[in-house]
Amino acid sequence: MVHLYQGSSAETRAQKKSRTDVQTPGRVPRSQLRLPVVRQSHLKPYVEFLTKIGAPTDRYLQRARLPIRDQPTTEYMSNRAYFEFVGTAARKQGIRDLGFLACKKVGRSRLSPELLRRMDRSPTLYGALKGFCRDIHKDASHIQMGLVEEPDRVLVWQRSAPEAGPVGWDISEQLVASMVIDVVRNFAGPHWYPFAIRLRSPDVPEECREHLPNSRAQGGGQALTIPVPRALLHLPPPYQSAIQREMPEPLAYPDDLPSALREVLKGYVNDGSACLELAADIVGTSPRTLQRRLQESGTSFARVLEQARYQVAVSLLADPQVQAIDVAYAVGYSDPSNFSRAFRRMSGLSPTQFRNALAGVK
């Protein structure tokens, strides 16, 4: 009798795979092997700050088994090694606000250029926050983020995945809080701070509170949560109130395909002719190639068209004499309810709430 596990030709690939994945003591099945990583750019502000204050940075790097040099040969590093480094450095140096201090002058440059470009292309703060929460794991696989919708605000939340390890996650939490604040400031202005913030850390050291002036900071949360008022979600980058804008600034030349296409499509949304075939003809390519190019840029034709419609709608809604239903038809929606849903997806506000925000009505 021939046994399949002895290598009979009748053995299927699935059976071979299940046989090789049988767990033995002290080993992880191949199907479960994974290496969580984080970009080198997340480590750079810590290294620069610690070196500046004379800390034995190289010793901490060596202890964490991080072969980091001035010119790293790889863009990624091990998550666990990263957490061990920041946790050890904070503990040895007695700096409980290391995350805030290290990132104070670095700003959004910690993020990958790709993620920065996607956020900068967003026409609203709401879109930037959604994109940030959706894509941040591409920079650091341990970061889990999302938005919780509430009537007068959205809550940006963050948790560290289990691979974060037992040390360093509280310092990394400070880094994430700084990044969220930086994203909002890019739209709401450089002096914005959340009116409240909840950290997972059991307590909030006084040193950390100094980095959050006018914010009610608490610890012991199930997740890091930062509330952002809904009245800010429609803001475009950089911050400029529609009421304050008497003369429009010259439009910066859009040097990427999605932005350029969005600007061109704004001239076609009112007559319903803005479609993929028209866009491909404008670009000088086939619809299939255009879709592929947009996908490579991290977007799609449907999303670009929705953004074009939204921007035209914003300019029309700024006139209180124009009815919202007329705006819906003017930007190519045959059903006003579809327009309202699309507008809320982009701004976090209904058209009526948007007008109230422009008028300063709470």
C-alpha cells in the first residue's frame, strides 16, 4: 500500500502544502510567517534628536540590532527592532515625551512621498484624513487607524497591532498623534490643536501635556483618539476661508495627471459630458490606458470626476442665492440625493451643513 505522505504522484499540491505547514514545537508554519516593517523615515527624527543631545545612539541601535547608517541601504526596517530602539532610548534617557520632542521640527516629512502626494491632492481635510487612515499602514504595518463619525465631529483613532511589542508603543503613539495634528494643520492652519485627546498610555506625563497646549489630555483609552470638529472637514489646503477670499489666488499648475485631469473635467461636469471616453480623448490615450495610469497614481477616474464635481459644487454653494438642488443638476447629478451623498463623502458635511459652516452657523 502506497501512503500519500511518502510522495505518491497522487499527492496534490494542497496536500503537500498542508503537510509542510504542520506545526512542530518551536516553529511557525510557513503560511503564518510574516515580517512587519516600518519605513526608515520614522526612525530618523529619533536618531537626529538623540545624537543632538549626546545620547549613545549607536549603542541603542546596536542593542536593537538596527544596522542604521547615515545612508541606509534599505527603506524598511523590522517593526520589533524599531520599537525596541525607541523604547530603550526613552527609558535610558528618562525622556517620557521622546515621541513629541523628536518629531517637533520634522513635520509631515516622516511620511513617504507617495502618502504626502495623495493627501496634498485631496480637495478637503476630510478626504486627507480618510486617505491618511487608509494608507498609513503602508508606512508602518503596526499602525491601525480609522475614523468614527459623530454628529458634530469625527474621531481619528489609532491602535498598535500586536506586533508592536511590549516596549516603545507609547512613544510611537506620540509620533502618530503628532502626525494627525500635522495633517489637520495643513488645512486648518499652523496653530490648530485638538480641544481634547485620549491616549492609550495609562497616564499622560506632564512633559507630554506641554506639547498639547489648550488640549484636555487623558490617558487609559482603548485607543488613541483625536476629535476633529466637523465644521473644519470641508477646508481645502492650504487653509483659506471662502469668506476671506475676495480675489482667488492664481491656480498652481497641476503637474500630476490626476490633478490636471480634475481641473480640465471641471469644465465638462455641467452638461453631463464628463465621461471616461472624453477624458481619454483629452489625455490622448485609450480609456484602458488612462484607467491604468490613474490606478498607478493611487486613484481612479470615478474618484477624479467626483472631486471635480465637488470643487465646482463648492464654488456654487458659496452663493446663498443658488438652491442646492440646482447645484446638484449643475454638476451633473440627475438625482439630488446622489449629489448629497457624494458631497458628504468628500467633505464630511451635507450641502446645507457646508453652507452653515461658511456662514459660521453652529
